[in-house]
Amino acid sequence: MPKVAVLLAGCGFQDGAEIQEAVITLLELDRAGAEVQFFAPDIQQEHVINHLDGTVSSYRERSVIEEAARIVRGDIVPLTDAKASDFDALIMPGGFGVAKNLCSFAFDGASCAVDGEVERFILDMYRAGKPIGAICISPALVARVLGADDISVTVTIGNDKKTAQAIRDCGAVHVDCHVDAIVIDEKNNIISTPAYMYSTTTPSRVEQGIGKLVKAVLERIK
């Protein structure tokens, strides 16, 4: 039974993990018979957003791991406990929390800082030859982490020109891609899909893309 680590960035697409992407990822992995362990860094969110009106709260604070625990019924572990040797693959759903909490890509683009534990685990998985699946905005995180290590990866976030250029500025290659498709970097063992980077898409099309990503990730487990 393959064992897959899934990294979450909180709860809620505007300031944490994209909930539908996280749930679809879990469903597809479960259908494939994979064992799943969720992780999140034990840090505070960059900020808290009211998802009804999009306003930023100036007084609330939330924990990334406590918020992510809402999605996975509490079955989540601090990222400090994640060891590449324990897993066959890594998958990262999106949500703006990836670009705000796991790194500062939302604010600083290609020059963004990355949380130390996030960087460590991605690099450890990559160096161990384990496949990495990146959904929605997560390919930008992969591009930044590996680009800083002089590794040029090929990824997609769909067809958003500004974000694609920022990914290129990280040293990566960006390929435009439909929401229900994937891009595979065979050399670097990276699989990506746009998901809700297409904000006007539907859950069924997002599911198609994530389903293809999960299948491709599991096929590449050695």
C-alpha cells in the first residue's frame, strides 16, 4: 500500500487550504487504496479573511495546523514530524494559504521566503526521488523551493499570465494547461494541475484534473 503525505496550508481558499481540493485529493487517494497522512506547519496564519465579504480581520489570529485539522477530522501531524523516508509521495492541494502561510509568494512573487519546515520536506522528498503532486497555486511553491536549489522544474498553474511569469522568474518552465488536465515533469518527478486557479470552473472538472494527478503520482512510486 503506497503511503502519501499531504501538506495543507490551513482551511479556506482565501487564507488557507482550498477545502474542495483537499477533500478531492483525499477521496482519490482513498479510492486508489493509498495510506494518507496529513501534515501542516504549526505556525500562525499570515492573516484571517472573512470568506463572506473578503475583508481581512485586524484582530483575529488562527493556527495553520488547527485550521487544517478541521478539514481532516483532526487527523493531522505537525510538519516537523514529517520524514521523507516514511513516505512514497507528497501531494499539496492549493488555496491562497500556500502562497501566504507556507511561503510569501502572494506578496513577494519569485523572491518570496519559504517556511523552513516546508522547504526542508519538499527538498527531502525531491532528493529521495519521491514524486510530488502540486495542485492549484502549489506549483509556485515547488518552483521557488527547487529553483532556489538551482533545479528548474516544469509546472502549470493554468493560464494566468502574471502568476506564470512569476513562476518563470523562479527559474521554472510554465506550461499552459486546462483545468481537467495535468502537466508531468518526467525528469524531476513533478506532476501539477490547475484546479481552482480557474476560478470559474466546476468541482467535477477540478476532480478530473486532481484524479489524473493522483493517478500519475501513484504510478511513479518506485
